[in-house]
Amino acid sequence: MIEIQNVHKSFGQLEVLKGIDLTVQKGEVVTVIGGSGSGKSTLLTCINGLEPIDKGKILVDGTEVHAKTTNLNKLRQKIGIVFQQWNAFPHLTVLENVTLAPRKVLGIGKAEAEAIAEKQLKHVGLGEKLSTYPTRLSGGQQQRMAIARALAMSPDYMLFDEVTSALDPQLVGEVLETLKMLAEEGMTMICVTHEMAFARDVSDRVAYFHKGIMAEIGAPDQLFNDPQHPETRKFLASVR
Amino acid sequence: MFGYTFQWNQALARLPKMLDGAAVTMEVAVLSMLIGIALAVLLTLLRLSGSRPLKAIATTWVEIARNTPALFQIYMAHFGVASFGIHFSPFTSLLIGITFNNAGYLAENFRGALKAIPDTQTRAGRSLGMSQLQAFRYIILPQMLRIAFLPMTNQMVWAVLMTSLGVTVGMNSDLYGVTQDLNALTFRTFELFAIAAVIFYIITKIITLGARLIASRLFRY
């Protein structure tokens, strides 16, 4: 379970999160929508401790992420994150990209790590590309590789930060299909996205962020068909 | 021509001795590169560190190495430190001087290479549970070495050529030192130094061609 309690976060003078409260249960898929600068991406990087927070706390399975005593490297093993820019490691093959962390972080042997990686890469449809270097892949393929790379650590939670925003439109579909598949398999996910149809399809709940505040959260049907907050209404009207 | 009679045979008879010298030259150059690369990685890390004194040490090193003559650096490693009662053999002094120079130039190359690698690479590594050091070792360092590979090759060539400065601190077992001693014995100045120049040329050519071969094997992406 991920518990976000009254989280505040500023970059210099700019407060990007102004007291966020959100609890995500095991097996739940929560999507976060909202305009640019609403703080939704920042929230994800706070959850796995890549960014410090100024106030409040975040608990992952009861462990406080930003407590000084928390072993972040250990904690991150169970929280996978995939970024808008997929950040493939260019000097490693697709297979090596995926086996690196299991081998070096978890200390798994080469053969076993490769078996895990192969399974995950097949899962995302890259079974034919094991010995290819990432620069030879399309953006969509690189993004799916990044997803397999995160999954190879067998995380309990997956965070997706606008994973389709940097892709050519014709490549968005394949990545969303992969996310959909994960959701159906019961992965606990928080997805920040601009893809409204996707949010409506896969989410258990959809949250709308506006200027650092979670203006509204609810089941997709309710949020998209009967938004309560005036800002949600305005936003949805603008993206329709 | 100009009353000088070439006597190549006399000079060529000394070729085995000169090749022994070339082996010593290679030994100094290779050692100075290996230690230099390790020190350059260390200097790069110091310059990235948050500590002001560590940064200052690294920056001073790089500044001196790049902005003073290599001859001065080798001289200081021999006669300079001797003023404080520290005595090194010519071989050691030459090695220290060239290594100092290599480390400084390479550290600057590495810094440039690091700048070319986006921060998000480290971030991606950290998000997979890697420590800062693991992310550097497995993700940043290999990419950095690739970008810096060509400048490293140049520095290796430069290291070979810099060994000729060893004569100023009494080095006489390297290619240049051997040649100078043979010259004093035989006075076949032009022939001997022409042969030495050809050997230097062949060594550096082998280095650049070898590096190209290694690069094509190592960097497949």
C-alpha cells in the first residue's frame, strides 16, 4: 500500500505540491491527469525518493520513504518507475539493459537474470530484439524495454510518468497496450498520463491535479462523466 | 652532399640496442597511461564531489598539467623534489612526470565526456535500486570511456613521444636515451636519430591503428 500524507514540495520559490493526500491499495490502478505544472510528475519521483519532500510523509508498505533511516536503494527495488524519456542505457544490448540491475543490485547469477529478462522482454513483445542495441529501436520499443527493465526487478508497484508523451503518435498504442496488460495482471500502478481514453479504460480511480492540489479523485465513470470540481470540468472540456 | 658521408650500416648495427630502448619507452608509456587513467577517473570524481578542498586539489592538478611544459613536470619530479631530499631514479621520475601530465589531460577529457551524458542516465540507474557508485560504475563510466576513447589514444601517442624528455633527468635506457648514448660513441648523428624517428613513428602508428581496431570491437553501439 502506498500512503501519501499531506505532502508538500517546492522547487525554490515555486510550490509544486501543496498538501497531497492519496492512498493506493495493493492491486489498484490509479491514473493522474492534469495540466502541465500541476505537480503530477513530481509526485511520482517523490514516491520512490528520487526527490526529497518538504512536509508530510509517504509510506510504502509502512516504510517511510523520506525517513533518514530508510534504505532507499532497497526500497526502490520494489517500486519500478518508467519515465517520459525512457533512458535506455545505450552501451548495453536490450538484454543487458534488463539484466543489469537484477545482477548488480539483487546479485542474481547471469543465467538466471537472463532468463528473467527474456521472459519480461517477451512479455512486452521484444523477444526478437535481445541482442540489439537500443539506438536501433524505435521510441516505442525503447519505452517497452524500459518497462521490461523495471519489471525484471519484480517490483510490487509500478509508477509511469507520462510514458507516451515523447512518442510519435503511431507508437503510443503499443506502449498503452503494454500498460493495459500489466493492469489486467493485477500490478499496482500509478500512471501519470495525458491519454484520457486510456485513463478511462484501465483505472480503478482517476485523480485530477490542478496547481499542486488534488482537486478531485473518483472512479473513471464519475470523474469523466460527472466531474464535481469546476477545474476538472474546465480541464476535461479543453482536452475533449 | 655537404661533405657528410652516410654510414647506415654502422647505425643499423645498433638497431637491436635501439629496439631494447623502444621496449623501455613502451613500458614507461603504457604504465603512465594505466596509472594516468586511474588517477584521471579519481580526479574526475573529486571534481564532481561537493567538497571544496578536494575540488581545489583536483583543479590545481589539471591546471598545472595542462598549462605548463611537460619538460617542467618531469624536471620537478626529479630535481625539484630532490631539493627536499626525495630522490627518484630517472625511470621513476620520468614515469611520475608523464603520469602527472596524462592524468591532468585525461581528467579534462573525462569531464567533457561526462557532460555529454545526460543526468537522466544516473537517475534511471538509481531508480532501479543502484547506489550512486554502482550507477557510475555500470552506466556512466562505460559511456564516458567511449566518448573519451579517441582523446585517450592521442594522449597515449603523446606519452610515447614525451619519454624523449627523459634524457634531461639522466634517463638513458629508453629509445631516445639509447640513441643519444650511441651518438656519443659513434657520431652517426643523422643516421641514428633518423632511425629513432622511424621507430617512434612506427610505434605511434601501431597505437592509433590498434586503438581503431579495439574501438570497433568494443563499441558496437
